[in-house]
Amino acid sequence: MKILVINSGSSSLKYQVINMENEKILLKGLVERIGEKKSSIKHENGTSKYTEELKITNHEEALKKVMNLLIDPQYGCFKSLSEIDAIGHRVLHCGEKYVSSVLIDDNVINAIEEHAVFGPLHNPPNLTGILAAQKLMPDVPQVAVFDTSFHQTMPPKAFLYGLPYEFYEKYKIRRYGFHGTSHKYITIEAAKMLGKDIKELKLISAHLGNGASLAAVKGGKVVDTSMGLTPLEGLVMGGRSGDVDATVPLFLLRQGYSIDEVDNILNKKSGVYGISGISNDMRDIEKAIKEGHKRAQLAFDVYTYRIAKYIGSYATILNGFDALVFTAGVGENDPEVRKTVCDYLGIFGVKLDDEKNISLNRIGGIISSDDSKVTVMVIKTNEELMIARDTKEIVENQKK
Ligand code: ADP
């Protein structure tokens, strides 16, 4: 079975084709700056790379371009598009409506649309990608894989906010959690790496990318996670504030900032970027620290402190943990962040092997010392593969 995975963002479209017989990537690519003056395509199929700069007005046009590349004799992997068995789409949010991945029909489309209030930056472009794919490949089964699904096992004491209960009943305001596909992949891979049954494992998964979240996973089920109703809550991120006193946005509104301005401040102008005043990228922050930039150091300190504080609270609710896994852009590539976080965790018996922390950077593996009570690991996340696996399972079950 060959599956096309689509991750459609507000101005981008990421895609991969995966051969599910061996889970190998046949080709992948990225269309960026859709709708702007100069869009770009970066595409590769293992033997040839293709790049182009051109104007692409919308997601349908982008997908048409991608489809031509899929069947291109040099850059593609198919003779005909009929060789695509299924399409898996990454979708941010469907609230409590769908607790696992689902074959897309009109009800699913309506639900994604309805939940755009909770995911205004992601749900609409996710849907645009789905509609474009349906239009261009109407006979191919399409599956929605939600970022929230893996977290649906959280108990009410973890997902409820301390707000009047009626807001949960009326508006479904609660913690949902995101990066679920990544946390699920990490859980499966960590169990494999440790040679342990998932059911026996208590782990904390740290997905530290531009967006960042932690999940506390017991026996393969999420018991708590740091993101909330939207991907804004929890850790201090590249440009997002993470936890703040809920009065802060109210204060800013009373100061005369508009709702959109406050939204933009909390989601884009805060976090590492907001504190340092220079960048949301940890590479820039660490370079600036070396040059003596004080606010870059402050941003790094706030960022790592918040991660450690959350891990401490998850260690408590898990009643101890066997493994801590770092993943995503920062987690996979940044020994300094991993070391600083782990230095806080001595109380739990976490001991990093400083050499392995550096030598296994980017590669992945176990980076704790042999006498560490908790196994610390670096695992490269693979959300696309997780989406493809879910898609395969759903499409196969459908045929039965
Ligand atoms: P996204 O959340 O957009 O999917 P990624 O998981 O790809 O992002 O993470 C992107 C972030 O990873 C960058 O903004 C940067 O902070 C960080 N990053 C990438 N490479 C490195 C590196 N070599 N060292 C430190 N941080 C890195």
C-alpha cells in the first residue's frame, strides 16, 4: 500500500509518499509561501531533487503541482496517480468529536470546520488541503489524523480547568493536548528501544520544536499533557508564551490592545523570541549567549526551567518514571538544552552521560549513564509515518 501524507498549513503544504510494505519514504516535499508573490517548491525522491520558485495562489494549485511531480518520470514515484492507495491528512483539532483517526466524509468535514474556533490558525488550512485533495483525487480514500487523539485517555481531573463546569458542558472548554501523533510515535519507539512492553512503561515525552509540549504516558496512555484548549498553554515556546496568568491578556485588552493584537502577542511575539528580543530559533539564542547577550541567556533559562518544572510535576503524577525522551527540532539537536534540563532532575535519579549527549546528538539513542535511574533518550520523531500507519489501518478495516 502506498500512502500520500499531507500536512497543510496556512501558507505551506508538506507531503510524503510512504510505501507501507517497508515503511520507506518514496518521496517528500514542501510547498511554501502559498498565496504570496513568490512561492517555492522543494521536492526529492531519493535520486533527484527538484526546486522551483513560482507564484502559487492557493492550496489546490499547490496540490496540482505536487501531483504532477508525483508522476514525473524523473522526480516522481508513480506512473499514474491511481497507484495512490490512500491519503492521510494531519488535522489539528476535532475537540471531543473524534477520539481517533477517521475516514473523511461530510460529517468529519463539518466537525473540522466547527472546531476551527479552537484552532483558527490550523483547522482552516488543514481543511483546505482536504478539500483540494478530494477535488483532485475523488476516488482515493482520505483519512484525518488528529493532533489531539492520543491525549483522549486523560482523566477529567487532568483535562478540566478550574472554571465553572457549565463552560465545559456548553463550549467543551478543556485541555485537549497536541503533538499527539509525535508523542504516540515516541512512546512506541521508546518501548522498542528499551525492549519493554508499553504497558509496563512510565515515560515523559518532550516534544521540543518551535511549538513544544510534554506528555506523561503510563502504560501507553496519556495521563497528562502540557498544551491545553489550544497549542498555546504549557511550555515557553519559540514564539508562544506558554502558561501565563489568565489576567495578563485581560490587562492588555484594558490597556487598549485589540483582541487580534493580544492573540498575535501571545502566539507569535512571546516565548523565546519575546524574552530574548532576537529570535525564536534556539540556534540563534545559543550563538547570542556565546557573544554575551544577556536576554538570550534569560530566554534560555526561562525555557529550560519551565520544562524541568513540568517534568517534576509529571514525575509526581506518574509516581516516578522510567524514561525521558527528547524529540523534535530542539530536543533532537540541542545537547545544551537537554543537559540543562537534566541537571534539574537529579532528585529523580536522572544522570546524563555527557559524552553520549553530544555524540548521539541528531543520531538518537540512550544518553543517560548506566547508573541513571531514569533512561534518557533522544528519538527522532516521525509524525508522517504515524499518520500513514493510521491511514493504512483505517482503509484496510474499511475494506473488510
Ligand atoms: P516545528 O515545531 O515547526 O515542526 P521543528 O520540530 O522542526 O519545528 O523545530 C524547529 C526548531 O528547532 C527551530 O526553531 C530551532 O529552535 C530548533 N532547532 C533546529 N535545529 C537546531 C539545532 N541544530 N540546535 C538547536 N535548535 C535547533
